Amino acid sequence: AQKITQTQPGMFVQEKEAVTLDCTYDTSDPSYGLFWYKQPSSGEMIFLIYQGSYDQQNATEGRYSLNFQKARKSANLVISASQLGDSAMYFCAMRGLKSGGYQKVTFGIGTKLQVIP
Amino acid sequence: DVKVTQSSRYLVKRTGEKVFLECVQDMDHENMFWYRQDPGLGLRLIYFSYDVKMKEKGDIPEGYSVSREKKERFSLILESASTNQTSMYLCASSLAGTGHNEQFFGPGTRLTVL
């Protein structure tokens, strides 16, 4: 079984500052992938960044980076230089990567980020 | 530009009605999914399909059924809508296989059952 825990229901950050959104996970799969999605008030989920459990380096995508600490089972999202448009719900998710059949994605309950001007 | 579309953004139905939610993707993805999203519960998988006419139950399939007659279209059916099915419904699609195959989501349908 897989479990994703996001303990921050809401976060505030000043515009242009960096912010870290926490995510811890639990899984029995030896190989897995971790995802972060953004959901603006419009409702559509937008993929941000991916980290494979086998990746040696932390993933980065523009202003987004994933602070992956495998031993601690954490996959925190770091947003640098926050912008007003970053205000949204953020979801952490994971999927096992073993072959043979589809491995479903498990989502956390989300963190609401508000960027203050 | 890749796209997942859903038939309605907002829908209001009465208890006992049969409800159809349609989802279409134009990316030739093998996998398609239906989730419901409720505050404090995140996204919960209702059903998914990995091929035409194939379907698998997710975590909360009770009260729902699905249909996938064509690769690009995945329908969610509420046979007899109930008030506890009031929710946001999200459709998604992805490529098959393991690895970095993120899901692409539609805009969601906010369903209210009165």
C-alpha cells in the first residue's frame, strides 16, 4: 500500500521569496516515482515535476525543485522566487514502477499556497 | 497542445437521475482515469482504463460505472445519483508503461446532486 502525507493545509509566502511544501510518503515498492501537481482556482491539475526513486540527483524544472531525501521518505517541493500566479493548491503524488499491470497513483490531500504581494 | 476535455464544467442533477460525465483526450493515450476530489480528502480514484473496453476499479467504485468504447473517450456513469456524489470529478489520461508518465487532467466537472 502507498501513502502520501502533506501536513501543511495552508501556507503563506511573500512574493519573490522561496517556499518549501512538505511531502512524506510510504511504500513497499522498491522502485517508485514521485510527482507534484498544481491546481489553480480554475480547477485543472497541472504537472510540475517528477522524481524517480532511482534518480541520483534532485529534479529541477525552472523555479521548481524537488528536495528528495530517500532515507527520510520525503519529497518536498521548493518554489523559488514566488510569483502571485503560484497561488494554488499543490498535490504530492506517487506511483509504484514495477512492471506488469498499471500501478495507480496515490495523491496527498494537498497544500494551499497563497503568495502575498 | 495536448488536451483533455470534459463535457461540462458545472452540472446540477436530482437524486435518482442517471448522470453521464464524458471525457475526451487527443493525445492517443492508452490510460484514462476518473477521480473525485473532495476537500480534505485529496483525489480518490474511481475507475481507470488501460485500453479500449478494459476497465479496473479504483478505490471508490461503488455507485459508479464506466465505459470506454473508443480510445479517446472515457465516460463515467452514475446510475442513480445520490447527494453524497456531489463532488468535483476530474478526468485524466497518461501513456502506458512504467516510468515518468505523468497524468494530464481535464478542467473538472463540479457536480451537484439535489
